[in-house]
Amino acid sequence: MDASSTELLGLIAGCLTTGSFIPQVVKIMKTRDVSSISLVMYIAFTLGVLLWCIYGIINGQASIVAANGITLALAAVILGMKIRYR
């Protein structure tokens, strides 16, 4: 697999995994129900995604940076709502 195919694969994977957070964000924004979400898990997850983003920047991997940057924003919204509405 050449470099452009590998990058495309990464972008597709990033779109799928990142997109999976959108329904959760929308649901929480509508219902403001965060009772089933673990605060510790979302803190750890958000920190992990931030570190993946930094890793992608250091290694110049656009698909890692793009996917994790968007996921970081979505996870931060969920984390913020968990803290606000608990």
C-alpha cells in the first residue's frame, strides 16, 4: 500500500470513529442527561485524544491530527456537559 492509500485509509477510519461521537453530542445537548456517562472515563478519553493529536502533529500525520482534533472537540463538549449537568 503506498503512502497516499495509507493516508486515505486513515482519513476514512478517522471519519467513521469521529462521526460516531456526533449522535451522542446531539442527544446530550437535547436531553441534558449525562447520568450514564462516566466522568473519569471521559477525562481519560479526552486526555488520550489530546495526546494522539500531539503525536500526529509531531509525526506530521494529517489523518491522525484531523480525526483526533475533531474527536477532541466533541469529547470536550461531552465532558463539559457532564461537568455542568451532573
